[in-house]
Amino acid sequence: MNEYDLYEKLTRLREPLIEKIIESLGIKHDSRGIDIGCGIGRITTLLSNKIGLNEELIGLDFSEDMINYARKNSIQENVTFIQGDVNHLPFNPDSFDWIWCMDTIWVGPEEFGCPAEEPDQILNRLYKILKPGGTIYLSFWSSQKILPGYPLLEARLNASLSANAPYLNDMNPDNHILRGQKWLQNAKFENIEVKSFVGDIVGPLSENNKTALTILFRMFWGNSENEVSQEDWEKYNEYCLPSSDKFILNDSDYCGFYVYTLFKGMKK
């Protein structure tokens, strides 16, 4: 599976919840926005449906390959995809009515692919390109229960570093994503609101959702062998690998959920 297929499958798994979150934003029809960290552009397309055809939505991503893929696969006339760095934004001050940023501002070590080690470095730049009265929306995958029937095993797997990356043991607690309210306060945003949204995953699962969840199993726990007991690692392989006879995603009564937390702030 190539990188684009991976993101397509993960987006399709999350799309019902993402649409629910976007619907809650109250984006004005006659507004100009930007999707920071747009990736393959699928979520950018969902956002573009909230503005008029004569308004502009920018999709920005660091990866030139992702931007080329987004351009190739988008048919939205009101979307422009730009390759760029969130640390060197190519926009004038007061350029946008709103900023959307989903699963992008993970602060931490550069070797983990994080754009910055401190959130202030990024939030101050985003504040500048937002118009007075404009709104920023930061959204993060913040929790999940995806191993039903095995809560203790899931808890032990979730205690591994791979399940919590890029947050590490010696990091400043203020740099964890659930401190997003403080991030916005420090960047001088006002009228800050926080809301979490739950996405249900209910069997029998489609092939897309089976594949997407298998990807998540591997992302969260696939590197935790040296951090859990041999017994737990064997159980992980037993329940989380498609080659196993006890692969949990084959259960017709599978039930799990995941949570996105949205932080909203306004520039005065």
C-alpha cells in the first residue's frame, strides 16, 4: 500500500466525524480560509463546500508530493493547493477569515517529523495571517478505544511510547495537544472554546475500515514489542494482525470509538 492509499483509507474511516465537526464550525459562505497541513486534500474538499464558488480556500502542505496528489485529484474550483512550510508562511498579515488545522501542529522532536518544538512558534505566525475577528480551528485525534473486550491489554499497549508519539517522557506537559487552550491563550486568541467529538466504529466493518484500523493498530502499537510483556505482545499479534484466526476486526459485532478534540479561538 502506498502512502496515498493509506491516507485515503484513514480519511474515509474518519469522514463521517470530520463532516460533523466541520458542520459545527459555522463557517460563513462568503469567507476565505486556509487548511494548514492539508495532505491529500480530501478534508480541504469538505471544507470548500462551506464557502461560495467565488471565495478561495487554500490547502497548504509541506510535502510537494502530497500537494501534487491533491491538485490531481481535486475538482473544486474554489480550492488552490500550495506547497509551503508552516514555519515560513507565504501570506500577508490579515489574509484569512479562518484557519483550519487538523492533526498537524504536533510539537516535539524534529526527528519525529514535528514542525516545531514549541507551539508558540507556530501559533504566533498563524495569528498574524488571520484577519481581526477571524477564527482558528485546531483539531487533534485525542483518544480511542479500538480493542473491545481487552481493555487491560489496550491500556498497557497505550502506555507505550509509540502510542503517545511525538510526546515523550521528558517533554514539557504544556506541549501536549490537550493543552491547546493554553496554546491559544499564549498566542493572544480570545473567546476560546474546546469541544470533543466521538466517532463510532461499528461492525460488521467495511474492507476500507478494516484496513484503516489495521493501519492504526500498527501506528499506535506496532513498535511497542520492547515496552510490553511477551504475553501482551503475543496477544497483540493474535488480535491485531489480519493473518491471525482471532483477528478482532473480523468480529461482526465489533464496536469501538475514537475522539477528536477541537480548539477554537478568535483574533481580536
